Amino acid sequence: MWEARAVAGRGEELLAWARAQELAPRPLRRETFRAPQDRVLVITWWDAGYDAAGLPELPEPDGELVTRAVHRWRFEPVGAEG
């Protein structure tokens, strides 16, 4: 999971930047979200273990585009409900 907060009013620019970033290899699935306060979230799914090395990650955007360092977390599935 990758999450960043754009400088006020630049959320659409950050969204476009994040969507343009290519990952090689490509994840099984990739979803991009936006939220209030010009936040952008990208979630990727991989056919790999939690501690797999070498998985690509979205880079840090230009410092002029974001208000703070990007947050990154890895999660592992524990089952689905519903």
C-alpha cells in the first residue's frame, strides 16, 4: 500500500502522477483511490509472500508535489468475509 498527500490543490496532479507510474514486474492487481485533503492511495496485489524481496514500489513524487514523505505498508491476506 502506497499513500501520499499532495500540496493543497494539487491532488489531481498527484493522482495523474501515481497512475502514470509503471511497475515492473506488474502486480496481479492494482487499484488507485483518492480521498479528501488531496490524498492518493495505491494498493497492489502480488503473487508473493509478505517478506518477499525485490517487489517494485511506487517512488517518492517530487517534493514540490507532496506535503510529506510517502507512507508505505505491506499487508498479507487473512481471509475474506461476505
